[in-house]
Amino acid sequence: MTDIVSAIEEDIVLNRVHPKERLVEEDLMQRFAGKRHVVRQALFQLENAGLVERIKNRGAFVKSYTPEEVEGIYVMRELLEEAAADRIPMPAPPALIEALTAIQSRHSAAVESGDLRAVFHQNIAFHRTLFAACGNEYLSDTINEFAQKAHAIRFIGTTDRQSILLARDEHLAMIDALERQDRTELHRLCYQHLQPSKERYLHLYRLREGG
């Protein structure tokens, strides 16, 4: 079931399926050679993560967040990430810099080669490693939960070349801020890093809804 959840999550983030698009159980059963109850359990898990919406008598659909919901999610992300950035030790442990640099090397290589799947997974690894350094497991877990909710919002930025390049550059700048012990700059970068995906989603939502 974990494989099904991960595959559908990738489909959403990499823009293979779109907000409000129906996820047909029979198609998923055939694709994953799975039984109906396994597919349904995967869809329930995706619903709990905020990526799928189940509508009675209609089925499961890729979650389409309203502008108000998007603003609410991103306010939470900003607050949580600010709190974590406050708690990352400075000077940063050499092991943290080493880990982030290694992850970012893989992320940059994926950006260069155009491997969007690897870009997605290395991006997750970078942020989980960064915020885990705050030392508060409850805080970092909650950051991860809200980041996952945002996958249905961030999808366009994951496949847009300029957005990917910007994210890469901001990751490198975050590592630099840690090395220079510049917490103010780290705060600024964490906030700035969140804004483009939110603004793109809201822009596309208005176009789609005729607003």
C-alpha cells in the first residue's frame, strides 16, 4: 500500500494528475495489480494527508484547495518553519552541513539532468534534514505533515524549470547562511522559499475558476 500512496503522491506533485481529477479505483487496481480494499486504504491515507478528497457517491478526487485553505496552510508552514529555524543550533554541527551539502549535490544533479522525480525526493530530504536539526521531533514532524499537504498546491512549481532553479539556489543559500551563522538570513530564506508555489497556485486557481 505504501508504494501506491507514494506513486499517487508523485503523480500529483509532478503534474501527471490535476486538482479535481478523479482517481478511479478500477484503474488504480489494474495499474498496481492490487485488490480494491488495498487501493481504498491507500486513498484514505492520501485523504488524511490532504492530497485527495473523497466525495460521497462520486469517488476520490485530487484535492483542490480554495484560496482560503491555501493561505491557512501557508501561514502554518511559515510559523512552524520560523520556529524550527530559531532552534537550529549555530554554529551548525559539521554533520548537518555535510548532510545538507550531500543532499543538495544530488538535488542539483537532478535539476541539471531534468530528473523531476529525483528533484522531488531530494527536495523532501533537504528540508526534512534541515528542520530535524531543530531538535524537536514534534515540531519537525508537524512541518513534514504540512509540507505533504502542500504537495497538492506545489505541483506546478515542481515541473517549472525556473522554479526548480530558484529552489536550488535558495537551498545553497540556506547552507551558506548556516555556515555563516546568519540566523536572520536563514529566516528570510525559509519564508521566501515558500512564497512562489503559493502564489502560482492562487494564480492558476483564479484562472481555472474564472476569478
